[in-house]
Amino acid sequence: MDNTQTIQPYKETFSIRRFARRNGTQIGIISVFFALWITFIVSAPNTFLSPMIYKAFMSTIPFFAIMAMPLTLAVIAGEIDLSFTSIMAMGMIIFILVYDATSNVWVAFLAALVTGLFAGFLNGILVVKLGIPSLVATIGTQFFWRGAVLVLSQGKSGTLVYTKESLLRPILVGKIGGELPMQMIWLIIITIAAWALLNRHRFGAHIYLIGDNENSANLMGINSGAVRIIVFSLIGVVSAFAGVIASLYVTYFWPSLGDGYLLRTLASVFLGGTSVFGGTGTILGTFIGAFIIGSIEAATVAVGLTGFWTKLIYGFIIVSSVAMHAFLRKRLK
Amino acid sequence: MTNRIEFKNVSKCFGEVEALQGVNFHLGQNEVVGLLGDNGAGKSTLIKILTGYYQPTGGEIYFNGDPVEDLTVPRARELGVETVYQERALAELQTLWRNIFMGRELTTSFGFMNVKKMQAETHSLMTESMGFTSTAVTPNSAIQTFSGGEKQGVAIVRALYFDADIIILDEPTMGLSLKETRKLLNFVRGIKAAGKSAVFIDHNIFNVFSVADRVVVLDRGTVAGEFMTSEISLDDLMDKMYRIAETGSFEGEVDEGFSEGK
């Protein structure tokens, strides 16, 4: 067949039913988002009609939402990563050690990112080259990196006020016009980058293919091992980045940095409609999922429940969204 | 005329198991070779070496008379080999266009995909080669809803799109209806008519006999025999197949009850 001949561009006629069928999970998550939002406004109008709460969301949600983006890629590829919260802290302890040695925040920042990249790469090697299931491998590295952080920091926390003198802090966590947090801008940048990678780049196409049917992908010449290693590396570098912004925001380092983000990040991905079975999932879904998860804590308190309810609700959301996917998958088969 | 592909003394071990032992095999210019053999005879292993998916443990491979070392899937494609795999090598949840271009997406720059072009190409392939007429199916349809024959059509059209001149079909009639099978056999004849070569693997000896120029019989990892279909009748070939299944060679007597009873 002649590939060079000019081919009529394909234009699909629009059909509402087809659109609904194809984007079912995304329409679902957007509907859940608005339903919850309206519920929040009705139950706690003082909180949810004031811009304050939205500024707070834009400050705090990006810390875990940006990690949910590369994590979405991993789940679509049929993998999981549970070590990223420790990688956040590992990157940050390297940041501090390198700053102590060089007194240069930029070098320290770069060192943190390289550390994250390496930690993610190591996860990839364990999973791909040694064939350890990612669930187990990353539980192991989660403990390993947390342990390394505790040893290196001697369990001590420390101030990061010195970063206030550099331009790095306003670039990462400053406020545009005193209102819009920079971490929100970074979240948007990383979201768009992840979307472009997943939907417009060959690499993203390969992620979907290996998550759907790895054997087919390999037969068709896709190097699925390399794709997985790159995905784990991306999670590593983005987690280190998230660790730096979360620490610089409070200008303080705790060795427990990242604890508490694991559930929220995973919940964002699964709530956003990414299938735990691999092969399907969207970045938009994860983005909305993160904002739902991030607002639940504030909302439970604002509507008059105690904070103890938050985890129960997280758990309910994870189980019900994964169960819904298992159900849909069964029905399609 | 040099052979399109030649295997000299090729073997393949998986640990202790010798799947192929010193196999000599060739595919001529504009020739359709049928590959027959029981389960575990080594048909799929031979094919996967040919397509670069497995690397042989010993022996030599020649393309157009030139030795090729380290044959990989992309290298085999460069050499003009396209494969319709037994397992069809499709990704069911993905769209039609993603399946057609699986592993070699058309890109613009920096690896970014030319999605519009791939959709347009897929659309023209659908109407011209796959015979889809329903407007319900578009290049953006996930292929999980397709019938077995339609999925096979996707796998075949994909093999043809990239302008291969050696087409490998591994058990292509599996799961197809009679009508779809007939269509497939005509398609194999079309490959030959277009001056290309093919290797056709099938459990069904009738299918192989009706399209192949030459039949190669594998048994327990070795070539047990080769026959030109123009020089042997279907009955004789079947008789020989039974002998191989019984004894591992064409020599010796066959249990009469077995060969007649079937």
C-alpha cells in the first residue's frame, strides 16, 4: 500500500450517545465533583461560598496532586508505586545535605531531583529486571528510603529559612499577585505535560498498550520494560519535586515528610477513573479526583463532622471506585 | 534465485527443553509455504524466531542471501516481514487506530504522534480493505466489541499497511467462521498474486493444502518432511501426516485402524 498518497482527513460525526459511552468515566467523575460541591455549599455555605477555602485548596492540594499525575501513568501501565512518599523525604534530605555542603539552593534543588530520579529508576529495575511485582518492590523501597532519611537526619527536623533569601522559593511556592499559589501553577504545568505525554506522545500510547495487553505490545516490537522503567523514574523525580515544594512552603523539614500523602494520592488516581487492571485511565480524571479528595477533609469538618470521618470517607471512595471499575469490566467482557 | 529467507541448522532451547533442533527452512521468492505439525512441534517457535521475537540459540539466518545476526522485531520489519499472530496481538481496550499503528505510531517531531493522520489512514483502511460499512464503527472505536473475524481483519490489514513483502500468518483461521475462513484463504492467494511471499501455519491440513505451494511438516522440533503440493495428493499428504504423528517419521507401517478410522 502506498503510504505517501494523500488521504482524506477523517472527520467523525458527533453523536451524544457515542460521546457519553466513550467518556463515561470522565462524565461520571465530573458529575460526582459537582454533586459533592453542591452538597458542601448547601451544608456549609459560610465556608464554601467564601474564596478563602478555594485559596487554601490551591495551596495544599498540589502537594499530592502533582504526584498523582505520573502515578496515573504507572497504574495505566498495570503497575503501582507505594514508595513515592518516602522518595519525597529522601530528595529533601539530600537537598539539605547538599545545601550544607555548597550553600547553593539551586544545586541542592537539582540534587534532590536527581535523587528522586535515581530512586524511581531503582524501582523500575527491581520490577522490570528482577521481575518483582511492583506492589512488593515499592513497599520494600518505601521502608528503605524512609529508613535512609531517618539515618541521615538522625530523626531530627530542621528549618529551611535560608531558602527565603533565594529566588527558588518564590518560583516554587510564591504567590502570584499575593493570591494565586505557584504550586497550583506547577500542578497545572505538570498536568498538561502528563496529558500531552499520555495522549499525544508515542510513549503514552505504549503505556496504554502494555497496560492493556503486554504480550501484544511486545510482539509488535514495543520494549515494555523500558517504558516501565521510565514511568517509575518519572514518579521518582516528580515526588522529589513535590517533597521540595511541600517543605519550602512551610520552610521546615520533617523526616516524616510525605506521610499521609500515600492514601490521598492513590485515592485521586482510582477515584479519577483509572482502572486498577491497567489499560484505561485519564489525567483529567485524576486532576478532578485530587480536588475531590483534597476538599473532603475540609468539608467533613465544615459540615460539622469530626476529622475522624475523613479516613472512613477516603476508604469508602477508594473501595467504591475500584469496585465500580471491576463491575464495568465484567459487564464489558 | 536467492531465497527470501533461509534458516540453516537453527535451534532454540528454553532451559532444558529443545523446542527446535537443527532446523533447515527456506521461503522462496513469491512462494507460499504451509507449516504443519502437531501441538508442540515447534511451529510457533519457528515463527517467533523469524519475526525477531525470539533469538535462536544456534544456527544461521539469511535474508535474501545475506546473513542476519541479532534479528529483532524492528529489524525483521525493516527486512519486510509482517506477522499476523495466533494471539492476534491486539489490545482490546484501545481504539482501532491505536491497534493498527501499535508499536510504530506515525509521529511528527520529538515522538509526538500525528493522531489526525493515523485516524485518517485507519478510516480509509476500514472502508477499502476491512469492509466495515456500519457507521457505528469508527477509527476511535475500541476493538473489544468486534467479532473474531473483524479482529482478524484488523490484524491482517495492519500487516499489509506497512508494505511487507513477506507475510507470516500464524493460525489465522482459529476462531473464524467458515465464511470468514474462505475470505482469509482468498486473501492468502492474493498475497501470492501480488508477487509477495507468505508462511501459512494452520492446524487444518485442508486450508494449508489449498493455498500453499510447498508444505513443511515439523515434528518434535525437527523438520520431518517437505512436499510440493503440486506433486502430492491431499490423501497422500494426510496419510503421511498420520505416519508422522504415529512414528515421528514417514517410514514404517501405520496402524490401519488409525488411518482409516479417522
